[in-house]
Amino acid sequence: MALDPRAAAAQVIGDVLAGKSLNQVLAPRLLQVAERDRGLLQQLCYGTLRQAPRLQAFLQQLLNKPLKDKDRDIQGLMLCGLYQLEGTRIPDHAAVASTVGAVAVLKKPWARGMTNAVLRRFLRERETLAGNLTAAAAANHPEWLYRALLEQWPAAAEQIMAANNSQPPMTLRVNTGRISRQAYLDRLADCGIEARAGQLSPHAVYLATPCDVAELPGFGEGEVSVQDEAAQLAAPLLRPAPGERILDACAAPGGKACHLLELQAQLAELVAMDVDATRLQKVSQNLQRLGLQANLLAGDASKPGDLLAPASFDRILVDAPCSATGVIRRHPDVKLLRREQDIGQLARLQLGILRGLWPALKPGGVLLYATCSVLVQENSGVVEQFLAQQPDSTAVPLAATWGENSGCGRQLLPSPAGADGLFYAMLQKSD
């Protein structure tokens, strides 16, 4: 029997509250609900998590005492109910009734009356409750991140937070080795799919409305891939040349590696490396769909050991693990999962990756460092620390006008209708 979509959403949100990632817990739940309800389940999960700091602040006021850890699913259900009242066009009475009805599916009948009372009190006292919110909660951001954005990007903090709270655009990367961008835009128009060209990447196309990739002409034949416009800048910045060996050191799911091969078919070798061997399967699938070849390598970039020979790569791409604070709109669980203390730990990991890979770069070679973070500690802070410790490294200014100057690199800030927030910096090894 198919699972009620609101009960499924409650379980997903409860699992995220327990520290699990949305990607990890949503996929199996989608298989448990009826096919017609999968879109609703995704909307409830993503919408609730995007508004989680605000909704949690409401719930804190509405509950006489916090729920126990074992009842995170009920907390998730209440948050989901508040989201329906705050952020959807579902009629109030229907949202309350369907949310309360889901309590039975979760097999916690004691919570039925409490859930009903919480939602109905919210409807009565909405304005008063909203007036009690902190500035961070009202902006739908955790307190630590709200402070960091105001401190580091005072002029752009409002734009960043608006982007973080929005639904992201669906952006495509056209394989211009097979079809021009304009020709692909014409194909989309012929199929009744409204789209526009990107402004930063010559390969980017924005869809007016997201759709299933199966509906995209030429997707199965490798003419187009799904990739944010900011991420599409990596391969052109690295400028792959014929005969070179290139390492994509944190490659999964493979978008940037595939783009490198699309831009330069005459590479001697591209090695796609990732610490997670399971995620390399996704890289393999993308390569196969696009008709491209690369050597896949499972390994820890911070401790590559004998996996990478010294001075064996002309160019290295490091798309480093990070806080994902530049792509929160795609990963709204970051608002709940990420902690302020995580940033220092991530910066140490990023610095360790640079140290671990540097010996594999040839003299005169270049390394492109990228993150999907907007926090200085992970970006220019890491690069400047590495430059200070590595005497044979220098920063190469990026020949670009997009984004903001940020130390020795450039920072793209997320835009509601445009690209994600990514940082790029180029390092060169002395001859």
C-alpha cells in the first residue's frame, strides 16, 4: 500500500533533523508513495527545509515543551503542516486536516490533538508569532550563517539569502561539439519548451520551467546535460589542451570531468578520482551517456599515497568538499545540518587536499581550486594559507569579469534567477 505523502514527508524531515542528508533519505521514500504523489512529496520536503529556521522558531513558540528525539517524525509533520499554511496555496482547512490525518499513519495517536492544536493556534496567532521572530529566523537562516553573510557580504547578503530561499532554476550545458547552443534553443522551442541562453557560460541554457530530463530533446544522445551555469565555468577556466593529462580530483558526479572532455577531445588522459567508490558509478553513467572516456580512480585526495605519480599531471581540478553555502537552494538541508564549527574542519580538509595533490602536478602546471561555498574561510582563506606554506606556488589572476574579487580568486554569489554561488582560484607550480 502506498505511503501517505505527508507522513512520508514527516519521516524524511525527521531523519534530516536527526542528522541525515536529504539526498540520502528522500530517494527511498519517493518509491514508497504513489507515483502521482511524488511531486507533492518533493515539494513538501524541499519547501519545509527551505523555510525550516522560520518554521522551527514558530514551533518553539507553539509547543509547551520540546518533543523527544524519538518523536522527530511528529516534529517533522508539524513543520510540514506549518509550511503548507505559510508557503503553499493549499487551503488552510485542507492543510490542517491532511496533516492531522497523517498522524495515524505514523502510529502515534497521542499526537493527533496536539498537532491539530498547534496548527490551529498558528492560524489564530500568526502575526503575533511572526513579530517574535529573530532577524535570522525571519530570513529563514540559522543564526550563525545569517551573521556570517552580513559580516562577509554586507552589500549582497539580502540577495544571497533570497537565492537560498528560492527554488533553483534548471540549467543545461549544451555539448557544443555536437550542436550549437542556438540550434539547441531552437530545438527546445520546437518542442514547446521555453528557455533562454545563459550570460556567463557560452554553453548554458536556462529552462523557464524545470522538467524531467526524459522530456529534453537529445539528452539520451549526449547533446545536453544538467549543470548549473557557475559550475560550467570550471572547464573553460582550466583550458585543457591536446595531449595533456588532467586530474579531476573530487569528480563525482562527473559534470566537470565530462565538460573537460567535451571541450578537449584530444587529451592524453583524464583521470576522474573520488573518495567514494560508489559515487564513481554516477561518473561512469554520465561518461557512457555522453560517449566519453576517462579513467576512474577511487582514492582520498588528501592522502593519495602511491595512487598518483609525482609530477604526472599538467592540470588538476579540485572541486573541494565544502559547506555548500553557495548551493543551499539545491540542498536546503544545509540550513539544518551545517554547524558553525564545521567550517574550520572543512577548511582544514580543503587545505589537506591541496597539500596532498600538489606533488602530482608538473612544474609549470596549474591547479584550479573550486568550492560551492560563499564563506571566506573555505575560499581565499584556504588558498592564501596554502600559498604561504608552499613556496613553489603562485596565484594566477583569473581572466574573468564575472563575480566579485575575493582575495586571490573570484566569488560568484548565488542569484535567484541565475547561477549558484561558487569560488574559483588558479594556482601555478614554479618551473
